[in-house]
Amino acid sequence: MPSHRTPRRTARIATLGLLLVAVVGCGPVLDGAGGHGTDGPVTEVPSIADVTPLADPRSWKGAVDINLPEPDIRPIEENPVPQLPASVTDAQGTQVRVTDVSRILALDIYGTLSQTVFELGLGENIIGRDVSSAYEEIEDRPLVTQNGHELNAEAILELDPTVLVTDTSLGPWSVVLQIREAGIPVVVVDAERNLDNLSTLTSEVAEALGVPEQGRELGKRIEAEAAAVQAEIAKVAPADVTGKLRMVFLYVRGQANVYYMFGRGSGADALVTAAGGYDVSSEIGWDGMKPVNDEGLIQAQPDAILMMNKGLDSVGGVDGLLDQFPALAQTPAGENERIIAMDDDQVLSYGPRTADVLNALAVALYAPDSLPDAS
């Protein structure tokens, strides 16, 4: 591990990865062929700069379901020439030497890594995909995950990759070790997804593939686009913290009986803040990811709840969530059924889609009436 990463931070990242792998695997199998792992229609979201915010954002009643259209792939450079061999020390401190990037696998739970490779200009070299990578440019590549987000060693080895770029969000980890033992270079990048590592994560991928300059340019672009959206959000969201919508992020998998509230340092807190909401976790001292309870919900008094849409589906929608947590009825979010559900593969993906995700959440918070089928 890099020396700057504390044991507590490392443990938190590992816990998040294991939690997502375990409980997502217990839910419905995500086909991926249908788009983004969701059965609903895509949501065309206007720019936050082009909408008129509600006079009273707290007055909105009803849930909002967001599934962004497929990403607009814009390579920094078409067919760049990789500088090989590339010798890197990955996020786990392992020294890896990559000599061939003609057959790339880039796998993680959100599809962020594969899109990053496409944006670097090496998408044609990708030979397979995870279930979260389902956009047009990659959907013809064979799946190497099964039962949702489980890595399939046989499927990976059959593709004869020359390099695997992954993180700790997919499992079982024994498969990753098996790939490495087979002589295939495996580069493990940072599993954390937040606004602070947009460029560094991009550079980790780019350096492993021998295109460091393209990585720097892509990182700058991602950061600039995210900053531009945040500037527009700041014009719409109340400047006073008391005017912002109070929010919590719930991670739910009803089939597995898993109900978590993500707090400080989970990545969800930074997302809420960047989208113009007020993350309540700091106020109530809710750190990391902990099982949600009635006391926590009542203490939080959220105006809106952010969730993954597969999670909301897993409990039978808004009514099922209220039945599972009757205490929600004692909060503004419960009273108004103010649930914002976003595609599982998008909401915490960060990476190249950061600006789109922030924009969509801000619109759902402050101008939900501008979304298609708004009720």
C-alpha cells in the first residue's frame, strides 16, 4: 500500500468493496445487455444551468428515478502509441511491468475503469467487460463476471489478456491472484471513488497502459468538467446551509436483509455536498458505513434520501421502504416520499461521468419538475 494511506482508510475501502460485492451478488443478476443494469428507460437530464429551481425545494413530493443515457465517449487521443514497457507500483505496493496492452481487461464494480480506458483512446484493445460496462462501444465484448459482480477466472483466462487493470471492488480476490499467478500482469488501482482522486485514479490507469500524458490530459478534463458543473450548482443551491436539502445515502439490498446508511468518509457524503445538498452524517456523527436504524433516521431528519435504484426495487419501492423503516414517516423525506434513486452503476462511479452524475442529482434536488415523467 502507498505510505500515505492510513490503516483505517485502507480498512474502510476494503469494507466498502466487500460490502458491495457481497450484497450486490445476493440481489438480482445484472444483465448489462439492457444498458446500465436497470430495466427502466433512460433519463434525459437537462443542464442545471438551464432549469428554473423550485421556489421551495422542500415542497416537492414524490420519488425520482434516474438512469443516465449511455456515456459520450470522447477519447483524449485516437489510437495513442503506448510507451512500453511500463513499470508501475500499484495501489497495493506491488511492482508490475506491463509489456503489451493489445488485449486489455479493465474491471471494477462501476464500469469506471473500462470507460477510462476508452477515454484514453485504447478502447479498441479491450477484449472483455464487467457487467457494469454496458455502453454501445463495449457491449459486444464478452462478459467476464457472473452472478452480478463475481469475477470468472475461466472466462478471463480464455480471453488471453495481456494486462488486467482492476481494484478491490470485485471478487473473489482469489481470482485476481489466480490471474497473476498465470503470468498476466495485474495492476490494482485505488478502489476509492471520490472528488479528490479524479485525476490520480485516471493517471494510475494511464501509467499502467503506457499513456501517462493522455492520462494527465484526461484527468484535467474530468476535473474541469466537474468543477464547471459545481459552479453552476452553486448558483442554484442555497448558499446558507440551512436552506440546503438535508440528505442521507441509504444502501439497501432487501433480498440479503442489508440496510446501511453511508456517512462521513464513505464517498457518498462528498457526492451529496458536491450536488448541492447537505450531508447530515457529520451533524449526527455517522461515520463510514453502518447498519441503519430508526434512531439514526429520526436523528438525521432528512429532507431527501439518495439510493441506488436496484436497492429501492429490492424492498418493493417507496412503499416497501416505508414499511421496512416506519421511522421514516417521522422525517420530511418519508412524509413527502422524497426518494432520489439513481442507477447502481452510476451514482458512486465518479471517473469520467462525474459531471453528469452531479448535474443529475442537483436537478433532482432543486428542479425535479424538469425531469421526464416528473410527478
